[in-house]
Amino acid sequence: MITALGFGIMSGDVLVERLQKIVGASGVLTDPALTASYTTDFTGGFGGPVRLVVRPGDTAEVAEVVRACAADGVPIIPQGGNTGLVGGGVPAPAGPAPVVLSLTRLTEIGPVDPIARQITVGAGVPLATLRAAIRDQGLDFGVDLAARDSATIGGMIATNAGGERVLRHGTTRACVAGIEAVLPDGQIIDRLAGLPKDNTGFDLTGLLAGSEGTLAVITRARLKLTPQLDHHVAALLALDSIGDALTALVRLRELPSLELAEFFFADGLDLVRAHASLPAPFRETYATYLLVECAGRTDPSDELMAVLEELDTVRDAAVAMTGPDRRRLAAYRELHTESINAQGVPLKLDVTVPMHELERFLADVRALVEGRATPYLFGHLAEGNIHVNLIGAADPEALADEVLHRVAAVGGSISAEHGVGRAKTRWLGLSRSAAEISAMRAVKSALDPQGILNPGVIFSD
Amino acid sequence: MITALGFGIMSGDVLVERLQKIVGASGVLTDPALTASYTTDFTGGFGGPVRLVVRPGDTAEVAEVVRACAADGVPIIPQGGNTGLVGGGVPAPAGPAPVVLSLTRLTEIGPVDPIARQITVGAGVPLATLRAAIRDQGLDFGVDLAARDSATIGGMIATNAGGERVLRHGTTRACVAGIEAVLPDGQIIDRLAGLPKDNTGFDLTGLLAGSEGTLAVITRARLKLTPQLDHHVAALLALDSIGDALTALVRLRELPSLELAEFFFADGLDLVRAHASLPAPFRETYATYLLVECAGRTDPSDELMAVLEELDTVRDAAVAMTGPDRRRLAAYRELHTESINAQGVPLKLDVTVPMHELERFLADVRALVEGRATPYLFGHLAEGNIHVNLIGAADPEALADEVLHRVAAVGGSISAEHGVGRAKTRWLGLSRSAAEISAMRAVKSALDPQGILNPGVIFSD
């Protein structure tokens, strides 16, 4: 844990002058008081010294900035809303001081193309701003996540952000029709036509999505939009086991309106209730809970109720038709993070396991940490995505290593949503084979032979 | 146009012996009578001399074959069902005789994973075989196309095949959860876990999808399955213009059950009716026709009828509730290809334009070819995908070049579904910029430094 405040810059830096000519004096930040919020992530867990922060105002300026840095061999760290959780968007604590290239001034929001149902936006547009801008046209963007007010579209694409609605809309990669990006040599690639069928070579848009700023700087995006759904219904299901929850999911997933299926357990519910003084959702206590939500252009309550009546593994269910009632049910799941953090700094892991391994894996993790930490496990059922939170671990790194080895043993992913960044490079080999890593490194070297874009991210140096 | 029959092989070829040791004597074909069906495509328009055809029986054999060929620097042409339309799966007419690596023996069909709703299959499984194998479990695969009996899953992924249901399910890339593939150095990458959330580096599955066999040989795939839908309704809509059809589409697309929206024109309908002696679908003649189909777990007729009643741009509509009636309506669209071919060998182009450019582009093409060829235009409305068929052109290459320049001028794709292969390399630069082509070439060189995998495909040598 380091604090990046107070790192200075070299005086008389010619790069500063060169970049000022490109973006204007106000677009280059060198004062540590001004750069601090760009050099450290919001958790305070990652960060390091910076040479300067540059804030270009359009794609052409981004390209010129990249060329200027490349000419000097200065590493570049592209940054969106700086809401990442793995240190991929801030400087490393050591090594040559990089330039942080902030994209937050790229805030253009183009008109909606109603026929293609697409929109072109700047990389720096925050998710919440995008959604607000298209709501009155009856449209929405498929991805939603807690950091919506700060997380930018460019950063979400670069990290292939997930969230709660992946079940319905896929991850960010699936919601993007095309991008514009600046390559490490300063060339601009433009895939903004957003054609749904275009078999003319490799899918560069998909390749850059999830590449965590290591291959190119995303400057604009063409987004697929989805109808705004005004009718919602939520239900909290009480079950005896995660196996029963999976059986329920298989049937619930047949509802086209299903967009959320979140699981948690009795211990998590107890913690949340104690922390927030909430009443019990049911008269009795159950081992496993599943929060589901359906959304549609028409009221999906009847179809959800019909399925719930069929499901004989559901021991009890609370259904919420109104907004306030839905928020009351959702709080049992949403307050997990806050309630856990109130217990101390947790060791947090974000993993996916194949769904047929989920029940056994959860039991294995509980057995593994028994007596060494208090586990709180919850997550997104339809993707086998578990947020592992361990409180009070004396040896967090060793425990993380052991849990991630279990993930690898069942063919899971050591980073479901958060990416690799700097935090997880040491475990990359658990989820990707040597052949894959060597193929990925070859692609990285091909597009960024100088290695100036986000060095140390995804791949350890 | 060349015929590949009769190309011999070198006698005493040591590569033959080496490959026979890997795949068995029956897995190496050298007799021109046996290799002919692998060396020429089904149209007879593409093909060339082959050194031998090798048919490995599993992934390990594929890897050994690739290593053996790489060691000798012998080019490899991966081939699935050999149903491609751009010559990407057969030898070039000139140059060093390559090995055709046929994947059709990789026919394993794994069990359905009902919780993940996925299946793992060999690259050589034909699409129709896959669909038949999962039908009794109430499941389907999202992509469907006319070559379903021969086209293999591996080939469909390699070419990112489209078809009629892209509107609902996306292209093949969107329907694949992961792949196994052999890299040009013989290393195997295994992305078969099919995890819906896995942010651990670059999306190699997505990169290989649509790479037309130039980056790796796909050996197995993990496919996303979709519920088998048993209730269908179709409607043929009569409209005054493609603009009115787009207006109708915007409303129709709000139906989650919509899975097909195909357009054609009065001249095409006349040709089909004359060729197949079909009655007129309507009492009057209209300029533009739109064939739509909805499918659901329950009967979608009512919701389709409700939308049709709202649409005041629809001049007339024929709705088909039964299978025979649906086939009668579908024939007006499906018989276009056969009816056009009966007029002579057409110049065929498969292009996408941005949907707001569609109406003007269609008019431009008609004006461009006026007096030089008879145009028949039809296609997939929701993707702006037009099958341009020109009959009687005296200068087909020049005409193709002019039409594709128009496509480029409006930001379209010169190959929507068919890929680049060998047929369209000269026009790649119309849809992809110099920066993109150089980035794609860099990726190709990174993964295949020897250039042994499908040389001359996508990129002209």
C-alpha cells in the first residue's frame, strides 16, 4: 500500500512543453496537488510516481500525445474514470515515471442512430451520463455497474467490464459495435461504422476490448443500445443449497425477461441485517438465497410468478412488485460489500468457476479458510462468478494464492470481472497456459514493439 | 476459373511418410482422384495444386501435422466442409503446393452441459449434425445457414459465418464460448472452459473467429446453446420503399421473438414467380417486400399481428401460421438465388452498408449498372446486408470494382458474411484502413512468423 501524493516532476521537462503545444497549457498537469488523483487509485492500494498527466481534448490530440511520448520512449498509462480495482490505470510504484494519459475530456455524445440502434460516444463519457442522455429516447446500454457515475465507456471497454446484467446482455465487449483507437505508433484505427456483419479480417474491436490499455488507447466507441425496460419485478428465493439455486436458474433462464440472478448465504445475510438493522426477509432461516429480477416492456410479474410456482426446490419466496419493495429486497445483496468492509479490510478475490463446479468449489473454499479467516461468499450465479471476501486473514497473500490455485484446478478464471492489471500478474499463469501467454505476448509485441503502453499490466515485466 | 483435377504429387515425398506415421496411412491422400474434392471449391471457381491432403483424427494429431509441415516450411490450408465462397479453404492456383489439412474427422460431440447451456464439439461436426444431436434436449444453436449439411462448426467459426438469424443471435463469433486451436508452431491453446466472465488477457477466441485459418487451426469449440423454439409465425409485408421497410423494422425489432427480416423487390419477385410458377402473394404489385419471421416458446402470432396493425407504412400483409404456409411465403425469398442462377452466371457481391445509407445505396447501384447488367438485389435488412447479383455484365470485374468503391464510400463492408479469402484481397483496403491492415499483418506475423498458415488468404502476398 503506497501513497502517490508528493511525487514531483523533473524541472525543465521538454516533454511538458511539447505536450503543452499539443493539448494547451491547461491540459498538462505537473503539480503534485493536481496529479495526485490520477496517480493513485480510489482504494489507495495502487499508484506511483508520474512524469506528468496529459488531458487531450480529441482523438487527433491523443494521437499526437502518443507519438510524442513514443518518440521519447516514455511509458504511457491510459486512464478513464480511475475506478479500476487491479491497478491497471495508475503508475507502478517503481520504474521509469510514466505519463498518465487521461481520456476524461473526450466527452462527445453523438446523436442516437435509431435505425441501427447505436450511438457514438467519446471514451471519457461516464456510464451514468450516457444512460441519462438516451433514456428519453426509450433506450438503455446493456452494461450497468456500481461505479456508473465515474466509470467511463473507454475504461469499461478496455477492461471488458461486467456487472449484474451480463446474464442478459453479456459483458461490455458484447455491447460494443466498434471503436476508434490510437495505436502505440500514433496511427488511428476507426471501426466506428459499427456494421453488424463485416468479415474483412481480424476483429480488432474485440481484441482491444479487455486488453487493459496494453495494445491501444481507445478514443471513441460505437455502442449497441437496447430498449429501456420500464416494468420490473424482483424476488428473493430461499433455498437449501447452491445446487438447488442452479436448478432454479436453469428454469428461470428460460424467461427472456430475466436480467439478474445473485446468490448469497445465511452468514452474509446475518451480517447485512446486523450492519444495517434490517428485518429478516423470511420467518425461517435458510442456507442459500437467490435474488432475481426480471424487466420487460410489459409487466413480467405473471411469468415470473408462474415459474416460481413450478420450482419445488424454492422453500420460500418474497416477491417485490413496487420500486421501494424491490430496493428493500435488493439491499440484502447490495449491502454485502459495505457490511463486510465494516468488519475490517477484507481480502477480495473475484473469480469464475465452471457452473457444474460451483457448489463443490464454494465448500472447498470454506474448508480451506476454516480457522484462518471468516469467509463471505456471494456473486453472480448465471456466470459462476464468486466474489470471495475473507476477513481477518493473518496471511492474505498466501490465502489468496491457495484459493486461486483451487480456482485453476477446476478450470476457472482468477479474474472474472476486474482484469489482471498489476495486482494479478503473478497469477495469470493459473488461468492462461504458457502457449496462450506466449501468443498474447507476441500480439502485444507486434502492436507495441517499444512496450510503451501500460508496461507491467497483464504481463509482469 | 481453373479446375484442380489432375494435379499430381511428388513421388517419394518424405512428408507423406512422416504424416502417415502421425495419422495412419489412410489419413494421407495423394491420389488426385481422392484429393480432387479437397483442392477445388464446390463452385469450381477456386482451387489449385496440392502436395497432399491430410486428415488427422484428433487434436494431438493436428498439432503433430502442423509441426511436421512447419519444420519443412510447407504451407498449410485448413479446411472444414469446403463450403466457402471466397476460396479461403482451397489451394491457390499457383505457388508452392500446400498441404490441405482437413478437419472433417474431428466429429466428437460432447454431452450438453445443461447448467451452462453449452456443448463441446469437434471442429469437423457439420452444423446440421450438431442441431440434430441437441434437438431432443430442447436446444438449438443460434446460427443457421443454407450450407448446414456440409458446413462444419470449425469452418463456421474460422469464417465467422452469418446467416439469417444474425438479427437475433449475432454471427458465429457471438455464439461461441471458447475454442481449442493449434498455433502455427504446433502449440495447443485451450479455451474450452467457456467461462462467461474471464478477464485474464486478450480474447484469443474472438480473435481467431473470422481469421479465416490464417492464425491457427481450430480443432474444438465450446458452443453457447439456445432454447429450441417450437412456435413460429411468418409474414410477408408489401411496402412502397426500403425506407418504409426500415421504419417497420424499427418497430418489429422491439419483439423479442423476431428472428428474420429479409428484403427483396418487385423485379426479384417477378423472376422467382416466373422461374417457379408461383402465384402472386398479393392482388397488387408493390415496390418492396419484407419477409419477417418470429419464433418463441409460446405462439408469437398475436404479438406480431398487433405490431402489423400499428404499422401504417405496410400496404398489405400475408401472415402464415402453419408450416406449409410459412414455407410458401419463404419461397419468394429463398428461390431468389436459384432463379437468378437460371438466368446465367451472375456477378455476386455480399456487402453491408450502414442502415441509414441503405436506401440511397440501393438506388446508386441500380443507376450504376443501368444498361450494363440486370441487377437483382435482396438481403438481410436488420444488418444492412445486401446480396448484389448482376446478370449479363460484359465487364464483371470492373463492375464489381465500381460497386465495391460505392460500398467503401458510404463506410460499408466489402464482405459482410463470406470473408475475404483469396477472392477479395484486392479490395480489402476499401473496408480496412492502411493502419488497420498494418496492425492485422503485425498480428499475423506475430502468431505465424513463418507465414505457413493459409498464405494469400485475407492479405495478398
